[in-house]
Amino acid sequence: RRVNLALICDKKTTVSADELAHCIRESLTYLTQYGAACSLHQEGKGSVSSRDVQAAYDFFEDCLEAALPSLSALMVRVECGRRFSIRLMMEDAAGLPNVNKYKVLGKITVDDADGALCATLAFDLGGERA
């Protein structure tokens, strides 16, 4: 799925947040077959820089790979309005990847106060209204 996103982003400097949501939705379909309960919530439909969309998907993919094999549920929230962000709420996650490489791209927030592991990557320049 990442290759398809890269091809789309290679042709444009900005892409619709719908492209990211589509990629995540497809990945969640496969994760559901793995046995995890999954959902995706998208707020806003603006355009985002291709670089940020690819970084958001890489963040999603890295977190997902680190959370397996014990992951039982995943809720993903993509926000594209006043800001652009991706938030993953994971139940029974094995862990998180080293997210330091994303700190140069945006603000990272990780917490587990509610018993679920939550990781958010928010981009400073955010989504642009289409």
C-alpha cells in the first residue's frame, strides 16, 4: 500500500487526506482478518503536503508493526482541518517503535493513561483547506 501512496505523492506536492484514509482503511481490512477490531475516523477532507501524508502513513505502519502480534484493537483518527494529525489508539499493543525520527517532522505525543496505548503525530503546518 505504501508504494501506491508514494506513486500518488510523487506526482503532486499536495494530496487529499482521503488518499491517506484510503490507504489506512485498506490496511485495517487486512488487520481485521488477523483478528483485531479496527476502526478509522476521518475529520476533515483538506489537502496535505505529500511529504506529510507519506510520513503519517509510515508512522501508522511503524506503530502497527511494533504493536503486533498482541494487538487486539486499533482505532485510527486522521484529522485534516486546522491541523493535520494521525492518532492511533491501540489495545494490547506489544510496544511502540522508536518514534524519534518523526520528531523532526512534527509533534509526537505518546500516552497510556486510559489503559490503551495512544500515539499521535501532529504536523505544525497541517492540512490546507481544499
